[in-house]
Amino acid sequence: MSNSIKILTVEDDPNITELIEMYLNKAGFEPITAHDGEIGLEMFYEHSPDCIILDLMLPEIDGWEVCRAIRLEDSHVPILMLTGKGESYDVVKGLDLGADDYIVKPFDPNELMARVKAVLRRTGLLHGQEEVLTFSNLQINLKEFKVLINEREIFMPRREIELLYYFASYPSQVFSRQQLLDNVWGYEFEGDPRTVDVHIKRIRDKLLKAGADWFVTTVRGIGYRFEEKQHD
């Protein structure tokens, strides 16, 4: 990954900003930061970032206005919104203004990095494929076809690893059975579409048994998504 990919973070909480900057550096990106909406817009005009992590509740100018102003200048730069409320109105308003994705605070920084990489892939800014994805106590190594949970290797056949890796590349995004077949098995697949269900059940059983913090859940009537388990 090239450090020429610039990521602008507009966030007024210095602790969150520092955490995001640390993970961006670790991922090989070039971080740019601003602590209010007005400076965020100045940094956008000055640096022309490749992706923007944008908090909604900002001093001076809020995240919605920042997003609106950016979209008037650039219709393509990916914008990932941070919201502390988690209310559907905030999410819908942000997406209507042109945000590409959102994540609710508090968040796992590994998930945030995965979301950033996902929007960069979708816009063609991040080429190639990350070979290792890490989520808290779960690591998926596509190069070596290994899955580690709590640093212990969990046996999975190649197809299960490919499917889990695909989910992990787009955390919290819902995929239909047909989308998974097209993107993991290939468009030429002519077998039983419910083979997806069988593979997902096996993956779930292994993640659950090994105590992974992440899981593949069913979205009734739509498909499946990869998300962090909710602890009581």
C-alpha cells in the first residue's frame, strides 16, 4: 500500500484522532487531521485527500455541512462518516448528502481501516488485494490460507477462507446469496445456490467454537453480513 494515499480525518476528539492517525500510519496511509469543520474544509482544499473520515458533531461547521460543501467541489472522493448517535436519521441524512459509508462510535479501529480500504477499492484508488485482514482476535491470511482466532490456527477449507475473507473485506455490508456466488465462486458457477448457506453455517460454527469476536449474521429476507458480536 502506498503512503501517497492521503486520508483526511475531521474529528474534534483528540484521543479518537490520535487513534485513527496511528492506525492509518500502520496501514501505510498518509494521515491528515483537522479538529473542526472549518479547518477540515481548509485541509480538503489544500491537500486534495483521497478519502475523508468525517465526524458529524463538529465545532464551527458540522459534518453534514462539511459533506455538502465537499460534494459541491468533488463528487468522487470517498467520505466515511462517524456518528456517535447511531440514529437512523443521522445515517440517512449523511448518505443523502453523498457519504459513501458510516460507522457508529465507539468503533473498532480495525473495522474502520477495513471500511476505508473497502471504499478505496470501490472507487479504484486502492488496487490489488490486502492479503491479511485483522479484527480484534481474528486474523484471515489469504496468501497462506490461514485463519487465526486468539492466535490459534483454525482449520478451514480454501473456499470457506475465501468466503470469510470476502465478508471481512466489507464489514457490516449486507450481501445476497447471489452476490456471494458471483464474487467468491465466480459468475460461471452452475451448482446449487444454497451451497452458500452450507459454507456460512460451517464458518459460523468454527468462529463460535473458537470464540471469535466477529460473526456472520443473517439479515432476514436479504442475505448475510460480517459484524462484531454484541456482548451482554
